[in-house]
Amino acid sequence: MAHYLINITEKKKGYHITGFPLLLMVAGWFFIIAQENNIAYWGTGIALLAFILSFIFRNNPKKLAILTLDGFIMLSMLAFFLAQYFAGILLLVLAVAGFLANRPKQISINESGILFPSFIPKKYLWHEVGQVLLKDDVLTIDLKNNHLLQLVFSHNELDGIDKDQLNTFCNNQIALNNH
């Protein structure tokens, strides 16, 4: 069974724009409620620790995704303990969203279809695909519903992938499913 995995290296670091200020805001919020309840200092410490660790691991998507999830879940549990239920729910939503946004991105191509990474991964079955072409470090997926997906890769992202073999595999799958 042929299976191709193409890792996508993101050039943008959107987490630095949104994640750091968010963690600082959460730390500030816990510091404000700490005046009423001394246990809230734990929230400030957790948020600041998550801020520091996320800066250290900013170039490691796996660790960053897990760190984001763990940090926001701990903060959420602490918010529930302090009877701040709305904040606890919001922090749980941020935990899941942060994990989904920061996880490593891969395109998976196999006999069942193409799994395309997005905020919510999308699976394209072969009967939905009109053409797939990997040429000159550009992957083009032409869908039958008139959508076109294109990704440009740096040369080292495609190391270990035989482009001709991938193109042949995709053409065969399309032909098999469009009879």
C-alpha cells in the first residue's frame, strides 16, 4: 500500500502574534483575581511559565502544540476551582484551538485519498479529485468542484519523495475511481 507524507514547514509564526499576548493577558487576569484568592498566584505562575516555554520551543511544532494544550488546560482547571466558569470554558476552547493551530502539518496521500491539513483537516476522496501534480516543488491538487489547492515547498521539504512515482500513483488512483 503506497503512502506519501509531505511535511509542511510554515514560514509564518502566527503564534508569536497571538499566543504570547494571550498568555500575558491570562497571567494578568489571574494576577487581578489573586487579590481575592491567594491560589490565583498559581495561575499567574502557570501562564508565565507557559509563556517562557512557548518562546523556548517556538520552532518545535510538536512541543509547542502540547505545551499550548497543557498550559491552557491547567489554567482552565484553576479557573473552575476559583468558580470562574466562563473563563474556564474559554480557556478550554483556547486549549483545543491552540493545539489544532500549532500541531505539525502534513499532507497524507494514500489509496483512500488525500488528507489536507487545515485548521480542521480535510479528506479528499479520489472521486473528488480531477488531477494531482507535483512539479518544480509545487503541489497542485485540482478538485472536480472547481477548487484548486496549491502549495509551494522548499526543495528540502520534498527530500525522499520520488515526484514521478507520486504523480503516477495519483494518476492511477484518479483513473481507478473515475471509471
